[in-house]
Amino acid sequence: MNVIETRALGKRYRRGWALRDCTLDIPGGHIAALVGPNGAGKTTLLTMAVGLTKPTAGALTVLGGEPPGSPRALDLTGFVAQDAPLYRNLPVADMLHVARNLNRRWDQRRAEHRLEQLEIPLRQKVGELSGGQKAQLALTIALARRPALLVLDEPLAALDPVAREDFLAAVVAAAAGDGISVVLSSHVLAELERVATYLIVLTRGQVRVSGTVRELLATHGAGLEEIALRYLRAGLPSSRTEAGQ
Amino acid sequence: MTARTIAPGAGPAIRRRPVPWSKLAWVTLRQRRALLIGGGILLGVFAVYMVVMAVIQNNAYAAVTACHPAAALKCQQLANSFSTSYWGGGAGPVIAGGGAQTVSSLLFAIPVLLGAFAGAPLLARELESGTFRFAWTQGAGRTRWTISTLVLPAIVLVAATGAVTAIFWWYFRPFLADGQVSEMLPLAFPLLGVALAAWTLLACSLAAFLGTLFRRTLPAMAVTLVLYIVLAMATALGIREHYAAPATLQGWNNGAVWVISSWVKAPDGQVLSQSALNSLSQQLPPSVQNSPSPDAFTTWMTQHGYTLWQSVQPDSRFWQFQLTEGAWLLGSSGVLIAGTIWLIRRRGA
């Protein structure tokens, strides 16, 4: 099953096309890294996948054929937007309660357990948390919803190195422990190299390469970062792995 | 591929029932808690003041009405002192403040203040701060979330301003009973009946709509303020009098009534022009011209066959007018709320 499937997907904003003719299959069971420079269309693709934006052209389904934003897709997709937007004026406990009341599926015990392990006090206001704590809280909320698909948009951008390490460890644990498919974007591949099992390189609104890390390493005989860099530089559409294989 | 293979236990664990409104209501109320407390304190202080003054005024007015005979000097003095003490403009007790005039003019600002402060941030804050990306990707879905976010504060505002109206009515009763003020007059009508709540609802819906349109709280508040004042003025000065065809009254003293226009007819039935009326008043005998009592003028005019005609909206139409105004304000608010939901549904991130 493909957790994200696009056919000739395009999105045009007033300033131009953010994503164009994007055909892509991201299979389930992976930690898929969506890599590309700033402005490549990563956020556009992810916001369409979670139903925040509608495509201008083409088709997009999630979780094996669900239209994004449908009740079922919303139920099964955990999303953490860039900078982990949460209600800053609420205490952590109330933020959890808000999320709990906005969802049918919710695992309160798991959320509280996680926050306890992370030593994030429930009485603290969200706005007073450090960047790393805030990202972890957003992840905790997304995981407490028991999603089948976890979508993270630039989750590491605002974090210091230690917080990045902790955050990625939590993502890997969730993916391995609960069988959650993860799609996360970043403009820096280096930090995803050790965790990603699937790689998509996106530049200027187009997919340059898409495939499992194992395949890519075997085909190219180089490090993942080097492979990605090659595609980022050249952006040759002819060398991309065919979608749907 | 069936959905049940997505994740272990994912299929059966999902209830088809959407997230209940009560849970969404909790979220909305929790997020508006500061506003509820702040607005509640503001209105509460105002309400307590009006209740205290209502008791004092109604007692004082009872003394005025109990005084017999009403024409006696003692009773006239009592009535005058009631008016100067509590209506305003005179040296009343300190607790009366500026009097009922001041209280009612403060009350005029309540709908637009409450509406703009409560309504503008409802969705604009989410769009400004990016938290809509959280709110709209939860299981409840953005439409239900938006409906809860808009409708619940609207209900709370309507209930609160309805309660304020009830207290104000009690507070204001002596002046209405006195015949000093018609409840149809623009200075009283929007504060009575359903009008205060309906205008608050309109201000709130307008602010929420503009907040969504602009994606900014402050511009939405500012534009709401301007549009509201324009609409309220237009309604008071031009629109409201057309809810029903005016009635025509004849007579020199019709008491406190909402007069749309008036004219004087000569004994031959001709309507006097303004210039004819001016020259007539200059030709009046000095005893009439110099008399301090306005009755001297009307008595003279009546004796010489002049009649005053007034086009009026009588007090008996109060509820008809209230319901007409309430209906179009409610309708407009409904359109604005529907428009806001439409904007949110089509809005991209």
C-alpha cells in the first residue's frame, strides 16, 4: 500500500507553480525522507497530503486511496507542521486535552507517559517550552492519535543537535514499535541519513529521484548524501527511478 | 486494498460517528477562556451597577408617581429633581454618575466592542499564528471545528447581551414610563428588545468574516468598527423608519413619540412653508413671543386655527420594529457566518 500516491500533481500559487507534474508513490512501512532545497515544493506536497491545500492539477491519495482531508484520512494521519504550531497560551495538560477532544482516536496514557519520560511538566505553558520540548510535544500529540501515517514537515529545522538526535530517535522508535509509516521533509539530508529507509529528492517542484535507500545505495555504490547531492545538482529527470516499481 | 490493512487494529477501532459537538465546545470554550472571563467581568460590573441604580431609580420614581395631586408644586419639584438626578445633566447623587444618558451612550458601544474583540481573533489568530495547521488536521475536520469556533461564542454573546438588555430595561423603565423618552427613538431602540443582542451578533460575525478574509486580527477589528458605525448610523437615520409606513398624528402635544417629519397647516388647510412659519412666528403678539412657557405658543396657534401634523412611528409598533431589525441582523449574521465557513473550507495553507 502506498501511503502517499500522486499522479501528475501540480500546485500553482499566485507567484507560480510550487509543484509541477509530480508523479510519486511512497510505499508504506518506511521512514521516507523528502529532501530538497528551500522552495522545492516539499511543504506544498505535504500540506496537500494532509488536506490543508487542494491541488491545482493532477490527483493525490493517501493511505491506499483515501482522498486527503477525508474523515478517514484525517483520523489516520498525524501531522506536525513546520515550527510545530501549538497553542502557546495553553498549559501542556490543556493542550493535550484540546487535542484529545479534537480526535476520535486518542491514547491519553501514552501521551502522558511520553511527556513524563521527556520531563516536560504538564503545568508548563506551551509558549514557555524550549524548541526541542515543543517539537517533542507536537510529536507526542501526533502519536497519541495512533496514526497509520505520520507526516512531519521540516521537524528538525529549529532544533539544536541534541534535540535533533532525540527527536529522530523518537520517530524511529514509533515507526519500529507501532508500524507507523513516516514521511518527513528536510533541506538537510545529512541528519536523516541514518534513519531514512526511503528517499525522495525534490527540486524546483519536480521529483528527481524516488526509491528505497537500499536500492539506491546498491545502484549507485555511493553514500546516500552523495547520491542525493548528485540529483540535487543535476536534477536529471531521466535518471529517476520509475514510480510504482 | 482495504482500509483495514493500514495498521493493526486501525479498522475496527474507528467509530464512524464524528467527534461530538460537546468535545468541540470544550475546545472552543477553553481557547476563549480569557475572553470569557474578561468580558464577563466587564459586563458583570456594568450589570451590577445598573441593578443597584435600577433599584434606586425605580424607588425614586415610585415616589414621584405616588405624589398627589400631580400638579402640586411639591410634586412638580419632586418630578424635576428625579429627572435632573437620574436622567443626567444635573447635579445628582454621585452613584448616579452621568445619569441614564451616559449609561445608555456607553451601552451603544457594547455590541461593536464585544463583537470586534471577540469575533476578529476567532479565526484570524489561528491564521496569523499558524495554529490552523494543527487545528484543521485533527480528526474532527476543519468544517466542524470552524462551526464550533464561530457558533459557540456567538451564542454566548447573544445570551450575555440579552441579559444586559433585560437589566437595562428595568433600569430605564422610569424614563419610558415617564413619557420622557419613546422606546422607538434611536437613542433607546437599539438598547431594548432583541436589538442589542442582534447588533452584537452582527458585529461578531462581521469581525470573524473580515478576520478570515484578511488573515489579520487588527485590520479586521478596525474595519469592523468603521463598517459597524456606518451601518448603525444608516439604520438609525434612514433605514429603520421604513420598516412600516408612518402614521400621521394631528395635535400640538403628542407626548414623546418618534417623529419622522412634521408640518403646520394654516386655517385654510394649506401647508405652511418654513419661511411662512418663520414670518408667522415673528408676527406673534409680544406676550406670546416673550412667554417662558412653550404652551403659550401652542395655545395661540390652536386658537387661531393652525394645526400641527406629524408623521410618526408610534410606540405600539415597538415589537414589530424590533423583530424586523432582529430578523435582518440575524439573516446578515447568518450569511456572514456561512461566508466565513466557506472561506475556511476553500482556504489553502
